[in-house]
Amino acid sequence: MTPAGRGEDSVVARAWRALEQIPRVGLAEFPTPLLRMKRFGAALGGLDIWFKRDDLISFGLGGNKVRGLEFLLGDALARGADTLVTGAGCQSNHVRATAAAAAHCGLRCVAVYWGDPPAVIDGNYRLTRLLGAEVSFTGDSDRASVDRGIDEQCVRLRTTGRRPYAIPRGGACALGTLGHVLATRELFLQCQVQGIEPEAILLAAGSGGTHAGWLVGKALLGYPWALQSIAVSRDAGATIAQIQRLAAEAASLLGVSALLAATAPPIVHAGFLGEGYGIPSAEGTDAIRLVARTEGILLDPTYTGKAMAALIALRKAGQLPFRSVVFLHTGGEPALFAGDGAWLPDRAASSPELSCVL
């Protein structure tokens, strides 16, 4: 059945068929679980909250970056590439997942990191090296230096006879966005099966591809979810611009630009970045601890921890007026094993205060 009852000959139905015909390499088993968080919801004053567990994606230690990589890998193989080239910070989930995807398909991988090599090989950086990626550092703390580094590596590889395939930071491109369009339909069908009707979807927004894909998917489904994200990498204006650009490019691939243009602009909450991208915040740390001690589920300090801190704060301030929410758990737990853990000081294991969060 076409989602939301759309006709089989409609623009929407044609878009879904077009999406299914785009080259894609299956890396994981879907759908990922959709689970109600009863104890955590009770700690938030009775919120009906569900986690979409993309952290449990069954490939490369999970994380929703795998969804976009299925399409990027399909394109890379169709073009005869022998090397994937991408980059970010050395604790990047995307780079780790790309290295795993390359290994799985017998390709080489080159990872470009901003800044200088870390003193300790840990977290995602350790895993990326374990997966066989060749690594290089730009020596420049500007994150944009990675973009130049990717281009330079591709030029270098071509001069040696290799066939590189460049993937932008975070997989933030039209093809990478398509994996998240499919995730939207996946959740819609799960909600139908489980008989639930969430009012809102909340997620972290870094490179913007996830929110962009969900924006396009929501337009295709015609379902009235409130879709909101938390800026964890840039300010709200830059994040919205990135989401809109990627959503427009993905919609163009599917022939639904007009449909997307008729939808409301993205809603992005700012003010929860803390000291900067990838730097744990006190509020994010508290959110990680609360979820861990109510549900036994781990969030990460860069994305989901800060997004959850925002959910808690917005609900407390009355700015998240929904009875039922789906939180997209995008993964990232390897970051918990990076550094000395000083950002997560030990506190009493007892939790009588959990019912008093709000």
C-alpha cells in the first residue's frame, strides 16, 4: 500500500519507485527497532516517548550514516571506483562507517581529518584505522580544511592510477540524503503496525542530511508529524540553509521539487551546542546519564546527548507541547570510549531524583 493512501500513478508514487531504482548496496538489516521509553518518559513528567534505534543498525557499529552510505556506495561501484575518500574530525561516525563500507566491498578508503594527529588512538579513530583506512591530517583546525583535503587526495590518487570516489563530510549530498528518505517511510510503516500516532519527530542536526531526508520523506508521505531538529554543529541559520539545500537536491533527484517547495521550512532549535561541535556539554552529559539510568541506553556526547538535553529543556520550558514524540537515536556510542572520560564525572548510582526532572 502506498503510504498515506497516495495513488499508484501520482507524482508521489513515482518518486518512491524512482528511489527504489537508484543503485544501492545493502549493508544492514532494516527496519531498526522503534521502542517506547517508559521510565524515561515518566522522568519527563509522563511524556510518551519512543526511540527510533538507528544506533542498532547492523553494520559497522551502527549509526544512521550507514543509510546514506548504501546509496553512495551504489554510485561509487557503478562508476568503477576503487577508493572511497571522505573526512571530518577524527572521532567521526561517518568516517568510521565509510571505512567499514569500503572494507565490506573490497575498496580502499582514505580518511582526511582536520587538525593534527591526536596523542591517543581511541574511539572512532581507532576503529577507522582498524578497518584499514589510510588516514591523513590537514594540520588546520578549520573544519572546512577537510573539503580541500578530500579534493587533494582525489587528485593524488588519480595520478597513481587509482579511481577515487569523493564523499563530502557527513555524507552530506543528495545521494546520501536519500537513505534518510527511506527511513521516514520505515517509521511510518512501523507506526501503522504498532498502532501509534506520534505528534513529533526530534533529531540532532549536524551536516544536515538526516533532517533533509526526513523533510523530503515527510512531504512524500503527507503525514502531519512536527519535524524538528537540534543544531549540534552550526548556528541555526547555517543549519537551516544546509538542510534546505540538501532537501532541494534530493527532491530534484526524485522529481518532487514542487512538492517540497510547498512544505513549511525546517524547524531547528539552537542554543544547545555548548562550547562547540564535538565538545561535551554539561547539559548533554546530564541527559546521557538520565537516559542511561532510566533505560540502560547510551547516547553520545556530540549528537544525541545534546539533542536530548534540548528535548528536556524545551519540554520543561513548555516549548515542546507534544504528548507523543519519536526521538531519532542516530548512534555514535564509540565516542564514549574516546579521551579520559573527564567530561562524565561519576555521580551516585541511585536515582530518586528522576521523577523530579520537570
